[in-house]
Amino acid sequence: MKAAKVIKGEKAAESPALLHLRKIDPILYKASLPHAEEILSRKGHRRSYQQLFDALAGSIVGQQLSTKAADTIWGRLKAACGGQVTAEAISRLRTPTLRKAGLSAAKVKSLKELSKAVMKGELKLETLKKIPEEDAIAQLVAIWGIGRWTAEMFLMFALEREDVFSPGDLGLRRSIEQLYSLPKDAPIKQLEAIALKWSPHRTFASRVLWKVRDTK
């Protein structure tokens, strides 16, 4: 196959995602060739409940913060929780303690609501991988303070759902505009129509688009 000459390893060249793009979208297929093996090699890491909770709680903590600031606050939160950030530990901490760690009032409320939902069984993180993407997103955004973008990123990176696209992500929008020669701030519906062709491999396509953006 032509792809095998460009990508190291037959596994990447024969992946369903890459074969799908080769068939339906030559533009993105070509853009994916330098990055496919790296992206595919990161798949398949099963995460425990605690790793999933860490990922979601970490997303809340890191909203609108630099990586350095988010890491600092996460470290303080972890220490306040006794070494591990769990729903049970957060539920026991008083608001002043969480605020002292550097969390805003809104993030404290969001973490408390997340912990409550998990402890009551209203949100079962492990099962979100087994239900339709939109249903999983709906369950996540039902938690106060978790928006659609955060939910989509959680599905992509923590749960490794294969068919997620985030039209509100600025990096994805700019990358699509660049690849398909679209004007800046093209209508989201137009971008969604392009992305629909990539289904059921929209997560792979999104990762390619971020890679393209980062290498320009």
C-alpha cells in the first residue's frame, strides 16, 4: 500500500481509521500520514476508575489556567485529600480548605457536585465508554460546571472514544479552515458537515488536525 511507504509499520497503514480517510477524504488522509503511527500507538490504555476520576477532576481544576498553575493547584488539592484525589476525600473537605488550595468558588462547587454524583452512583465513569457518545456527554454536562468541551475532551483522551469531534475547539476549527482553504471563522455547521464524513473515526481525525496545527 502507498501508506506503508510513508508510515513506519504495517499496523498504522492498515488501521481502519486511516483506510477510511483514504477512501473518503484524500486531503485529511494525506495530512495524516506523518502522524498516524504516533497517534495510533497511544491507543488501548485501559484506565481504572481512579484514573478516570483524576482526569475529570483535573480538567475542572485546570480550566482557564496555565499548565504550571493547574499543576500547582492540583498538587495542593492532592495533599489536602491525603495523597489521592477521590470523590470521598473531596466530599469530606470543607469549602475554605479547597479555596485555600487555590480553587475558585465555581471550581469548588463543580468538584463537590462531581463527587456527589459519583458517590451516589448517578455518574458511573467506567460505563461512559459503553454508551453512545451523545449520551455520555449528556451525563457529564449534567454536572454543574462541566461544559461540552470538557466532556468531549474527557471522551477523547480519558475514555478513548473513537467517534468524537469538538466543533467548539478553536485549534480544530483553525486546522480545518487551513486544510480545506476555508475563510476564518467558517460556520460551525460547515465544519461539522466535513467532520461527519470521518465518522466513525472522528477522534483519530481530530488528533490528526491538532498535530497538523502544532507542526505549522
